[in-house]
Amino acid sequence: MASVERGSEEEAAPDEEDGDEERGWIIKPGRSEARKDPPADTVSRRLWRGLEEDSERNTGATISSGVMSDGPSVSPSSLMDTCGPSISSLSSSHSPTHHHANSSSSSSSSSSVLSLTPPLPPSVELPAVLTDTRLTLDVYQGGAAALPLIWRSIPEQLRGLQYVRLGSEDEPGLDGALEVLHHLTGLRSLAIRGHCFYDSRGDPLPGLLTTLPTSVSSLSHLVHLDLSFNQLSCLPSCLLSLPALSSLLLGHNHLSALPPDIGQLSSLTYLSLLGNKLVSLPPGVAHLKALQTLDVSHNLLQQLPDEIGSLEELVKLELSHNELKQLPESMGSLLSLRELVIYSNDLRLIPHCLNKLPLLKIDVRDNPLGQPPTPPPLPPTPDQAERKIPELHLGFKQHSFCVSSAGCHVFLPGGAELLFPPGCLVTTTRLEWVEKRPEKKWVWLEEHDILLSRPLELRPHGITFLKPVEVCVPYPRTKRREVVVQRFDGQSWSTLPTVLRRGSEGHSSHPGGRPARLACCAVSQFSWFMAVSRPVKDSCSVTPAGALLVSSSDPGIKLHFPPDSTVQTRAITLQVLQVPVSEVQALCGDPQASVSPLLCLSQTPSIHFLQPIKVQVPLPSGVTGHTVDMSCLHLLHGDPSAQTWTDITSQVSLYVTHLYAIFYITHFSWYWLWYTTHRCVSGVVRKVYQKLKQFKVQFLVLQRKTDPLQVMLQCLPSNKVDSRVQSLSAQYDGPQPSDLCDLLEGEQFFAGFERGLDISTESPDCVGGRLRFEFYSSMNNLKEVYICPAQGQKGPVRGQVSFYRGEIPNNLPEEVARKRKGDDSQWLATLPLRLPALNSENNFIMEELQYPPLNLGDPESGYLTEANLLSISLQIGQDWRTIGINLGLSYQELDRIQYKYRDNLGTLVLDMLFHWARGQRNAGPGAVSRLVSAMIESGRRDLADEIEDIVSIGRRKYSESLRRVGLEAEGSSLGETQQ
């Protein structure tokens, strides 16, 4: 898909569980903004439980590879909470607060005078982010910069804040917010996180926080602190002075060590350090006597200190994805421990001391338990060194090779590799390879797939190898999508288990470049192979016991399968497509429109579920549970086979929390949440979806400078055109690239040579004198052909090349070719193409850049010689375009000049000035005056003065010449007239 590919690799988002309705955050289905306010005496207890919910509420479910099934086990680090323990308890001991609706009204007077734009969008007013006790600025990119603005306007109201959330992707805004924090002395919860937003390529924006100011130590009431997804390399010392801090989240930073005095955080009950670079824990952790949950997964820990046995209150210890080789015997003293997660380590023995803890549940997956220690590798013997697999490097014309029983590592042109292990063949066998041109008739792509390589055919097809052969296909860099190898068996394409790696050193597809990216698979038979990118697929098996599926690309997206939702095991697949909101707004014409990620759900077998499946998705960007207008929120159901979209908002149970929407379904298809003011939503969504699937492309028509008959035709995505033209400029020349056109992945189009031009080729892809192409966004889409004048054409030919979708009509009207559009709806673009005339020796008469002698104006009204014009052109520089516009040249003329001489500014300026001057030959007197006026209008008064000085000198010389021939009186009168 052209624009629909965005994702994230964050920790799992909070799970909006069934207690939402009690918390007062649910918006019931309906088309009104009105909500029933909860009793005032319960608001402080309920207000923030929905915002800072802990996904650890999912404990008690079994998880494997991002899939959680109901059962007595644990959640992996990929599902760890982003907010730590539920902070609803923070409010229970605090004085009651008012409902946000009341606080909105109390802030309305401030919002009427306080402008938050920038950094916030123009539509955002103060009540949308600020209530009596809460400030939420992490739902708008760069929102942290608004905190100093609000503080300067209403400092007293901010002193009462208890909960603040900031994004850390904008460094200047973050620095300003950090300077204000110490004034918020009543603060109880603070989140400063990265990965809240995405760039244009779909990558999460990193948090830029590297430390905290020492003044943060004055926040004596702070209980909850979240600094995840930032750039912390050490623990800020000011944190050790926060006596009430009970929950600290430091996941996905760059911490390599903890301070020895970490034990000063004596109130800490929850500590998350996952995704850092810790190699050890200090003995000081023994002083964290209140600690109940410790998460140090996804680090580099090789051992644990014996002092860890002093954590008497510890309930859960998360140690997965480390390098632990043994556990200390002191862990037998952890009498409160109920959950120990130690999978993906190097443990070969579980200590007997853990048998003293009968209530303990342990996850020991992916450990070499019971296996003997791995001995160090022995140095290779001479015989082994001699048995090294031979290498074979093939050229472009070497399409066959031989492999013996000794095996072979074959390097194909372009970066592909084939690894034949020893013993895969009994006798020496001749094998063949060939790269196929992708053609839509047999390269079949699923919806949203993108072809990354030409199909590679390996022959003979019927051969069977005794050991698997590794086939590695090169592919270009791709963002936020997974890359897989697909195989064609003669009837259909299937996806193979794929491993991604770099190619061998010294074998690059470009001389001196890095090794190619390779998508590798192991096969026992030869066939056709190609690399394809697609949205990441998450899958699970759902049994009658139920399950939980969490998206690996957006952990805020979850599917809850309740028990008894099926009587047979089903295979479930989830794909998430991130959609750029800016493109949606431009396509639908609604500047306030926003969308959630698009969900593509499928199952086998495809039958309705017996119980409704709970689906959680993030709210559209910029929309929160406080600001949402339910009349603008629409849930769309897509039918991928019919390519239709239906608004089903009124047919489902749709709930809204602070950050998420929750709905229930009984069958799987595509689902898309929209926030828009449009009334006929289904039609708008259908058109927008079709546009998002298309790529913005441009066509190139270039002639080789040394041989104008050789023409290169190419179609590329618009973001690749400039670099491509630059790389070809030394060998090729031609018109500017075409205007933007829309093409689908795999769409067929044709190029036709018209107006006196013909094509000299008999290739199969040439139909009726027109070349057939298939567009693939990651391929070159390039063909070079030889052209010739059409029969009967003599002299230079001013022809053209037109591009059309699909088949070209046989009876193409002449007016269509002349007007380029006409009635032919399949027309895409037309570019001019010229063939120079032949001389007597049958060689082309090449045009060269020549400027014949040219004098501008006349002696009476002002006169500039060619030398004067050359001198002026050398001083124009980068102002040439502005001057050209003020001289009256059209934008098309200036674009043509810029493209033709894009690599030589001096020649470009000269051509612009002389092009205008040649047009003044028949324009009558006053040309120099027009040039002076254009210089003044362009801000170049210096050149205007120089021109006037040249003209003044010319007039004086002209008068002197008249005097010398006896026409002094006439010359004087002429001079007075000029003055």
C-alpha cells in the first residue's frame, strides 16, 4: 500500500478492561456528547484509573510470541505495562476532586484569552488538556512546549495539578517544560515518554530526555514517574530524593548500571527497567524493602546479587531475555514471590531453594535446562580447513553452474546468494538460474503487498536435494513492514519461513557498497522465488478456553477472545496498517478528520464466533475521551473482496475511554475507526482508501547524449525521481519529468511513440508499437529502446511519448494526441521527444549551446551590447528565477530552462537572459527600461544602477559620434528628449 504503512515497537499499551464503566470514562453508544456525571464524592477515586491503567491486570494468562491464552502463566515483556501499577490508588488517599466538566467551565475564561497555537493545533482549547488536577499534553506532537505558556498565564491553577503527561520528542519544548516542573509541588504522577508519535516514514519519534533537573527533588508528593523510551544513560540523582516515589518506569532507555545507593528509594513498590543495557544489579537493591514488582527483562544480566534474597515483599520478578547462567540460592528467602519469569536465558539448572516456595509459578521456556555446559569450540584441524565450502562468483551472462557433493557458495549478480551444504548432492550436477521480468499475469500479490525483487527462477524444478539449500534473495530497504520469501509451485505462491540478514562481506550489488540485504529461506527443491514486503502479521490459535492477541506493530491494539467463543480451534491473523492522517485530511477535504490504524482480521475456518470478540484500538490521532464528539466518530466495516465500506457504528456496541475505543464483533473482516464531520462517510472512506493504495509516480523519457536514437523510459515514485535524474545527467538528456500520476502496485501501463516517431524492436512486450510495463514501486520499471523516424519523415522530428493505462485504443483520435487528454480516460502523461536531422554523412546534427551576436535596445532609448548582457548575467546568481518572472517569462519556460541546465547555474542564467532578450527584437523601443524595472522589482537595485550607468555612457558616446559627423544639433535635441 502506498501510504498505509506505519507502526511501532513500543511496550504493550494499557489494557482497557471491564471496569471501565465503573470508572466514569465510558461513552455509551449514541450520537451525542452528553454523559452522565458520576457522584462528586466518587470522582477522585475513579478519575484516573482509566488514564493510567496497568496492563499487568492481564496476569493469569499464558502468552507465547505475542499471544496470550487464558491459563495460569505470565505475560511477556512485550505486554508489560507502560504506566506501571494502576494509579487509581493515588487518588484514594487524596482529597476529592471535581469532575472534568466542571473544571472545563472553570478554565473557559482562561482559554478565551490564552492561545495554545503553536505548539498545539488551532482547534485545541485549554479545557481539552487541562482540568483541576490533570494536564495531558502527550496527545499532541510538541505539546510539552505548551506547559510554560500555561504556567505564565494561570500559575495558581497549575500549582494544584496532581497528574501531568508530556511527550519528549521535541527537545526545545521539553527543556521549557522541565524548567516549570519544580513549581508543581502538588504533583503525584508524572509521565515524560517518547514513542508517542511517528515520523513520515512510520518510525516512532524517540524521546530526547537525557536527565532531569535537580529541582525535581522538590516534588515531595510524587508517587508515580514514567520516563520510558528516552535517552537516559544513568539514573538522575534527583530521583533518590523523592521519599514518596512508589512506581518508577525506566524502560527502553540506555541504562548500563544503577547507582549503589538505589536503596534510598525505600517507598518503591514497582520498578521497571526492561529494554536497557544493564549487566548487573548493585547490592543496594536489598534496601528496597517495599518492592513488589521488579522487571529487568531484555537486558544483559549475567548474574544476580545474593542480596536480592532480601526483597521480602517481592511478588513478581521478571528476568526474561537476559544472559543468566545461574540463580542465587538466596532466592529461596523470597517468601512472597508468586511469579518468576526467566525464559530466554542460559539456565541449565533451577536451584532447589525455589522448591521451598510452593505458590511460585515459573516460566522457564527457551533455556537449555538439563543440558551439559557447551564446551568451547575446538580449533579447526587442517582437514577441516581444507573442507571449507568453495565459492563461485557468477557474471551476468553465466546462467549455469555445477555443484558437486562438496557443496558450494554461489554468488549471483545483483546480490543473490545460494548456499549448497556438503552432501546435498551425490554427484556433480549442472544447475541454472534466471531472473524473470515481473508480470502481473503470474506474479500475484495480496492486498497491501509490495514486490521487492524480480522473480528468481532456479532450475531444474524437479531436482530434490538431500539437505536443505539456502536461497537468499536481495531486497531494498523497507520501513515498518515485514519481508518474506514467496515460492511459486506452478499454480500458486506460498510464503516460506524467512530469515533476514546481510550478504557476505566482499559481495555487494554495488562496487564498494555495503553487502546486500537478503531474505533467506531453506528449500529442498528448486522453483521460482521472490521477496515481498507486507504489513506485519500476528497470529494465534484460539481454543474454547479463549485467548488474547496483541499487535506487535501497535501494542495498543488487542483482541480478547472470551471462553466458549468457539468449539473448535481457529487460526487467527491480524494485520495493522498505519495511515498518515495528513493524507486522509487532504484526500477527504476535512481538515479536522482523523483515523485510527486500519485492522485487517481473518480466521480459519471463516465462521461466526459464538461469543462477541472484544476489540481495542487507539482513538484517532488528536482525539481523546474528553474531547470526542460521538456524532463524528464512525466505525467502518470493509469488505476486501467487494472493495466496499459500510458505516456500522449504530450496529455495534462502541465504547470510548481516554485513549482507546472498544467494540465487539462476531465475524472478522476489515475495521477502520474514523473521526470526521462528513455525513456520507462510507463513500468518502471508499474513495480515500482507493487513493491511499496508489503511488504518486512520474515518468522519465531520456535520450543518450551520444546516440539520440537510444531512449530510456522509466516510471518511478515521485520521491525517487530527483536522485535518479541527477545520477543519469552525465549520460542522458531529455525533457522534465512528467506531472504526478497515480498507479497501483502491479498496475499495467503502456508507452506509445507518436507524431513521427516509431520504435525499433520486436520484443514480446511491444504491442502495436507500444511498450508494455508493470509498475512495482520498489523496482526500476525501466526499458531502453531504439527509435527511428516514422516512414516518410525527413529532417528533424518533433515527436512525443505518451503513457496510458491498460490497453491502448487502436483508433486513437488525432485530437487526443494533439491535446494530450481529449476523451481518452486512460491517458496518463505525454512528454516531448526530438530527433535531430541527419547530415550528408548520415550523422545527426547535434545542437550546441550557441548565442549569436545580440544587442538589446537602441541608441535613443537605451542600448546594451552582447558583452554588457554577459557581464550582467554573471551577477544575477540565485535571483534568476525572480528576475525571469518579472521580465514576463512564463513558469513553463523557466521550468524548461532550469531542467535543461540543472547542473550549471551560469549557463542557466545566461540562457534565461538571452532567451528574453531574443524575444525583445520585435518588441519595439524600451527593452532596456523593462530590464531595469525587472531588476528593481526583484530587489536587485545594484544591477539596475549598473545598467543605467552603461546606458548613460552609451548615450554620451552616441552623442559624441553624432557631433563628429556634423549632427550635433540633432544629437543635442535627441539627448534633451531622452532627459
